[in-house]
Amino acid sequence: MQDKKGEHPLGDAGQLILFGIFLITWILDSFVLRRSIFLADSIPLLIRLIFLATALAAAFFLFKSGHEAVIGEQRPAKIISAGAFGYVRHPLYLGSMLVYLGLTVSTASLFCLALLVVIVLFYNYIAAYEEKLMEAKFGQAYIAYREKTGKWIPRFDRKGQP
């Protein structure tokens, strides 16, 4: 089953379900039950909050830049390599994962860390699906873009440029 928008057919539903599960787990474990946050005593709160702020700032940049390129139902008819797409191929998904990571580290919830692994695997799965669609649509141009742009971690040339 192929989606008209170039996205995995279950991508949106999967993201919403995982977000709900994560949010409930994070709130319950971090503030109510407090079952797996014993590592929080070993990591100063200031360090955890600085990590959270940094992750949220990076996520905001990725969301803002990514949404400027793919806003609405109408998808661009070419490969986008400007803004965050010049650094990573999936800035919106990476931004989401950074939010999850920041929240997980902020309370040092091991339950959320385990759930984060599942979330990363899910995003990697739907990203791989979408990359196959992009390669089928754009051919060699997408292959060249994929080779020079990191999936999750930016690739830099020797001059420090993406």
C-alpha cells in the first residue's frame, strides 16, 4: 500500500500512538510511580535540564526548517536540500527523536529509555520506506543526495560544509 504523499501509510498513526504511550510512561514513571528513575540521583538536575534545553533547541531548529520545506499536503516536486535537509534527510523525525531523548534524560527514566529504542526503530523503519519512494521518484538525483547527506547524523566535507 503506497501513500500519495510519499509517506508510510501508518507513519502518522504510529507516531501518535508512540507519542501517547511515551507521554503516559514518562509522566507516570517520572512523577507518580518513580520506578526506574533511580539514576536521576547520580546526575545533577542542572546537567539534565541543560541537556533537555539543548535537545529542544535542536529539535525546534529541525522542526522549523523542515516544516518550511514540506508544509501542507502539497509536497515539493524536487529534492529539498536547503535548511535542515542539507544536514540530515529526515529532520522532522530527528527533531521528534530529540524531544523524546531530552525528556528521557531530563528525568533519567529507564522505562522511557527502553521505549525510546522502540521509537527510534519505528522512525528508522518509516524513513527507510520513504527513502525507497524517493529513490523511485527521483532516481539518481536522490541517490546522490542520500550519499552526501546523513540519515540521522550530518555528514560534513573537509571544509565543514554539509
